[in-house]
Amino acid sequence: MTTRQCVITGLGYVGAYGCGRSELARALETGEIAASEVEANDVVHPVGRNRHALLLRGTLEKWLDPRAARRLSPASKYAVAASHMALSDASLQQLQPDESVEASVHIATALGPTSSTEALLEQIFCESPDSASPLHFMESVANAPAAQVAIALRATGPNSSVTQREAGGLLAVCQGARDIVDGRAGRSVVGSVDELTSLTHAIFDRYDALATSDATGPMARPFDRDRDGFIMAEGAAAWLLEDEELARSRNARVLGRVVATVRANDPTASSTDWGTGGERLALTLSRGLARQGVDPNSIDAWISSASGSRAGDTLDASIYRQLFSVSAKKPALLAPKAIVGEYGGGFLAASVMAIEGATFGPTRGFCAADPALEVTPYDGSPRDRAALDGATRFLLSALAVGGAASWMVVDRVRG
């Protein structure tokens, strides 16, 4: 029986750094963040509270059918645009050139199509239930972006929407990879999308989840002693996954090869907070990697989902520390959410770019090590740069409030 291999052949990104790789690559290297002020009023955003986020910039018209776009929520537009971009990046005109190739779609969202939901509720409660718009209702559910991507790309294979908060994007990628390895699909469009409204931003701010600002703007400070929250972001990222034999048959450029996927849940987590089960999660990860033939000593870089959250960063650091406690080599520790923020797919886009070989600058906001974490993120020194440039195996880590956890090992493919 032939073992199927899953490879990454395309990336699409829309967000605060425009459409595509170029501006995001520059931000990852320089540490310049594209935060802007959320449209707000003093009712939902009292004076003195956080009003900054990473809001989508750029135009999506190139990637959207204008007739279909009129019926889509912002979240669905973002997801469809990023998915078309991923196909274009993979040099494909359409997802299924012939009927023999099944294609699946798995899209995650943490916030859902919030503007359509707000508009629908406003019609129901401020006017009357009879005034509710069917178009708003159709786009108010979390599975709308995944459904619209499947319609736009004519993907007739498995389709799912993942709502596991901060871990959702990587869980969606893992599901697409399993489709290919298990033979359910030859290609899979996977990713994450979120749109941000003023009300949603204000809610997170009222819970004191957001990073405070300094003279340069909001500062997330992953793993830093003085971290105090994350920067919210909107946008979408999509990967095109393919069966490697299928990709090679059309001479596709391969960005990375998926080697292993592991999923878990932290039972110590409440429904509204991070857990403290780092030791158990590290053991689950270690056993999952062993079953798939991956030695932790072979991992060159850890792409962390640390965002500046005090509890979330502590959990990620605990797993990292315990997995490599007896390893002679400590992988480079990247924290791209310092630049791309939390939600909106930026983590997935930055991860592919790291695997491709993008240049990363020092971890933005990291100034003082937290003695409770015992980890130091990538500092951009010549030694760290040489280690990252020579890296061939990457472990992506995604942890969530509520306990969801996911990891993926991806090999860089050279040449």
C-alpha cells in the first residue's frame, strides 16, 4: 500500500499587511506593526481604553466575483479572497481540473461573521423579527466562510468549519492533511478567517485581554516578563494542500511537507480561560510524535502561538520546556503573533513564510526574560539567524482558551 504524503503548494493571505507576502515579510523582518485605530465611540470604548487593532488593508476585488461578493459578509469575502490567492500561488486556475481529483475545504474562525450577526440582531431587536434579512441570516453562522469557499472554488469534497478559538486554524490544517493522507481528497484548502467589529474589540478590551500601548503602538510582548495581552487582528490565511504525487505530476512548487499532526485537549482549562496542564500536553505531544516516527531532537524551530497572554504564553513555554528537557539542542523559538496578532489567520501565513525561509527580526516587544518561563524567544542574533536559516524541520504549536491544542511538524523542501 502506497503511503500518501501531504505537501503545501500555495499560500494566500489578506490582512493588516495587505494582500500577499511582500508587506508581511517586511514586517516580520523589521518588527514594524501595522496597527490602526478601531472605529469606536465612547459608549463601547471609554476614553483611555485600548482602541488599536490590526485591521485589513488593501483591496480584494482581484480575488472576488463582484456579483457574488454583494451577498457575502466581510468574513466570507476574506476567506474566498485568500483561497483564490492560494490557488494562484500554487499555479492552479481551478481546484479540480478533472473529476478524478476530490477537493476538501476546512476553514476555522474564532469570531465568526460578526458584522452580519450584529446586523441581524439589530434588525430583530430594534425593529421586529419580521424585518430580519435572509442574507444577514445566511451569513451570520460560523460555517458561512467555509461554505462560500467551497462554492467559489467548486470543491465538492469534505467540508468543515472549526471553532476552537486560537487553535482553530492549525486544527483545520490538520484536518485537511488527514484528508489527503487517508485518501479522502487529493487537494484541500485550509485556513482561518476572522473579521473584527468595534463591539467585538471592546468586549475583549473590557476583559483586559488586550495589550497596552507604548510610544510605538500596542505591544504584545510574547514570553516577556511584562506581557499583558495580545493585539487583535482580522483577515484570512489559506493554504493549498496536495497529495505530493499529484503535485509533482504537475511540477508544482512545494513549500513544505507535512510530517506529523497531533491533537489534544487540556482538561484543566475552563471554557473561558487557559489551562495549566503543560506536563500532560507535552506527554501527549511526545507520544504522538513517537507514533509517527518523529524524534524531538530532529526539530529545528518551534513556531509558537504565544501572543502576549500571560497564561497562554506560560502554557506554551511549559510544553516547549518539557518536550526538550533532555534534548541537547533547543529549537529556535519563533513568536510571530507579536507581529500578526491574534486571530485572522496571520499565524498560518507567518508559519509558511518561516518554512519557506523568510527573514525574521528579533521578537517584537521582548525585553526581559520571565524567570517563571525559562525560555527565550528568537532574538535575531547572528547565531539565531544561522540556526533558522539552516532549519529543515519546524513544529507549529497552537493552544487555545478552553483547552484545545494542536501541533504540526513540517519539513522545509529545498530545490
